[in-house]
Amino acid sequence: MFSWKLFHSLRWRLQAWHGLILLLAIAGFGGMLHWELTKSHWDRIDEELLGAARILEGSMNAVPGPILEALSKDIISRPGPRRRPPPSGDRPFRDPPRNPGPFGPPQLSPGKPRPGVQWEFSKGLIVDRPDMTPEEWEASFELPQQLPDQLGRAEGPAFFVIWRADGSTLMQSKLPESGPVPNLQIANAVDRNRYARQLRGPFREIFVRGPHRTLICVGRPILGDQARMTTMTWTMIVTGITVMCIGLVGGWWSSKRAIEPIERMGQTAQRISGHSLSERVELAGFDAELKSLGLALNTMLDRLSRSFEQQRQFTADASHELRTPLAVMLAASELALSKPRTAEEYREQLVKCQRAASRMRELGDSMLTLARLDANPVLEMQPFELASLVEDAVDTIRPLAEEKSVRIELELESCKLPGNRSMLRQAIDNLLSNAIKYNVVDGTVSVRVKRSEERVTIEVTDTGVGIPAAAIPLLFDRFYRVDESRSRTAGGSGLGLSIAKRIVECHQGTLSVTSNLGSGSTFLIELQAPEKVPDPPT
């Protein structure tokens, strides 16, 4: 059963459009070709009949030469009055030699002028002498005896009729059972044009004017021509249907081949789940446009796979980080409750639980910050003085530096830029904390703020233990710690650098690190210059 839902299918729509365009092309080309062939065929028949009619006219006027010249003009020009032949002097017209054409000359003596008829070159017409009446003219002319036989054709005998001005028959050949009949409409058409033509049942007929307002009709049967035209029509129809069917089959194959890659992409996407993110679209045999779509889909799947992997790793690391303080709290409470103890012993176990709880709170705050940044990376931006922000952060963390005998050096350029002051302060605090925590005794931390036409940079350099080259690509991963120098004994949750990098990215900046093992590290924040920073969202 037909359903309009089929047209919701891209393949069916492509097939429908392909079929419609093919149908219009075949119908248009076939119709134009059929019209041209039909017109050419009937024009050829009309030219044959018109030639015979002009030969009859020439035989009646005894001047076949100029009449034949007029015949050629009838064939190649539009209907209308015939052009006059070029003048060659006023003189009586002499009969031409015998056998000038296929229909033969009139039966008159060569070289003798035709009684009562002469060519009047000033008018370009054949006229009768005033002293010759129509009766004398009719009595004086006769057609070649072989002319009626020469009009015959293989498909059936042709026929001709000559009517007088009053409609009576002057001369005729053997006519079919339903012969032609003159009428006023045909006579008017002949007077307006050089000739008239009509299709009367199985006959094609041509009408021209003869001398003394006579009307000449030449016709022949066209049943064979109609049969050939019908055969040609059906041949073209069958050919068009065949081409249409072949085109539809080819269009279906082409649309199937075009849609197949999309179906393969859909099947691949259906097989992908959280447990099978390694599945990818096979791009072999894809066209260029669909291959670019497949590459984009595979790239998206790669990002999703990395994101899922990071989420799984984040969950595992968070569970691992939380298990340690929970284990400490549980062990301390069990030990305190295992037997009666003194106040000092209870106090000692409570201090352990407090430290573990503080660590858990720090870890929870960091995880919450990352979750908020992932959920809403668009921060509220307000203009602030960057140098003042960095100076405040250094003043806050200076006691920790003095405790570890680390000297902090400042080199600040005034720079006002839009951003989220509290978030950017947290990122700088994390970098300063790491630079002090993993520095050496009597080490140095240099903090520089520089501004150029295109960017603003915040550089934090320490003289600490450095970072191995293999650990640098993983340094900003969540919960990642460099072995030894980034051990849990030094404290921290392993999320500080991840939070700093995410905050900088939310400011459309970058955070990078360069380090030499044993000689310190440099963390570089690059932000767009104030005039390059886009307006904050409203």
C-alpha cells in the first residue's frame, strides 16, 4: 500500500527527483524530435504535391520555365504573393523545347507562339489577350497525355482536378470514391497565399490558382505515410520508456550507493555505547564529501572517548583520594573507642580526624570547582587591575614562602583587562603554591606580568626540583602527580594545576610549562590583550 512516509526517505526523494528530471528530459527531447520528423515528412509530401500542381499550371499556361522558378520560391519562402521574374524585354513567349521535365511539355509545335497567351513582364503575370475568350482558351489547350499517369505513386494513384471559376470541373484524372470538392474557404486561402493544403481523411491535397481563375487540386493517399508515422511514434515511445526504465534503475543504484555510507554511519553510531567507544566509522569507499563527514564523526568519537576515559579516571582517582582520609578517620575513631583513654589520647585521635576531614573538604572543594567550570565555562567578566591581583596573591602566600625560606621576586607591569577576578586569583594561587611547595630551601620564585600589543603574560618561575620530560604532557591531568616530587607526602589533591588550566581556558587563554629536571620550572599564562578580548556575555 502506498504511503506518503516513503517521501520522508532521502533515497525515495532522490529517486523521485531523478525520475522526474529524466521524464521531463525524455518527454521534451522526444516530443521535439517527433514534431520535427513529422513536420519534415509532411513538408516533403506537400512539396511533391505542390511541384505537380505547378507543372499542371505551367502546362496550362504553356510556360513551364517561369512556373518552375516560382515553384522553387514556393518551397523555400513563406506563403504570400510570388515575386516577379526578372524582365527580359517585351516579346511574345515561344514554347520551350519538348521534354523539359518529368511531366513533359504541352503538345504544341516548337517555336510557335501560343495563340492568345503572352508573358507580360511589367506585371509578372500570365494574361490572356483581349481577343481571346475563356471558351477559346479552353478549346485551344490540352495537357500532355502522359501527365495523369506520371502522377501515380507506389502507395496508390495520385489524382488531380481542375475547376472553372464557377465551380464546374474542367478536367480531372481518375478520382477516389470521395473526391475533393472546391469550397469558398479553400478558394479564399489560395487567393491570400500562393497555395493551400488540407488533410481530408486518408488524402493529402494541394490547391493552386490556374489561368482564368481556375482552381487546381493535386492529391494522393497517405495511409502508408500515416502508418509509418504511427510506427515511428510507437518506436519513440517504446524507446523512451526503455530509456526511462534504465535511467530509473541506474538512479536507484546511484541513490543506494549515495545513501549506503550514511546508513553505515548510523549503524556504527547505534553500536557505540559507553562500553564500546572504540568503534569507528570505516571510511573505505566513501566519496569525498561523505568521507569528510565520516572523519568529523570519528574525531567527535575520539573526543567523546577521551572525555569518558577522563571521567572514569576522575571517578577512580576521586574515590582513591577520598578513601585515604576516610580510612584515617575510621582508624582513629576505632582506636579511640577500643578502650577508655585519657583526654590527651582522645585529643590526639580527634586531631587526626580533623586533618583527614580538612583534606576531604579541600578535595571536595576542588572537585566542585572543576564540575562548575565544566558545566558552565562562561564566567562573569569584569575589568580589574591584573598587577594588583598578582600582588595581593603574593602577599597572601608570602608567609608560606618565608616558612620554607623561599624568596619571591616581583616584576609587574600595570595592565587592566576584563575577567573573573576570583577565579583568576585561584589559578595564580595554585601556581604560586606549587612553586613554593616543590622549591628548594633558600630558593627563589619569580613572578612577572608583561603586556604587549597582542597579549598579556603571567610568568611564574621557580628554582625547584623540576619536572621530568615524560611527565610534562600529563601534568595538567586531574589527580596526576609526578612520582617522588609530587608525592602525597607533600600534600595537595592533584587537582590544582587542572583547575588553573581550566580557569585560564575559560578566559580564552593558555597555560603552558617548561622545565628542566633539577633546575626548576616555568609556568606561563597567556591572555589576550584587553582590546582583543571579546565583550562579556549578557
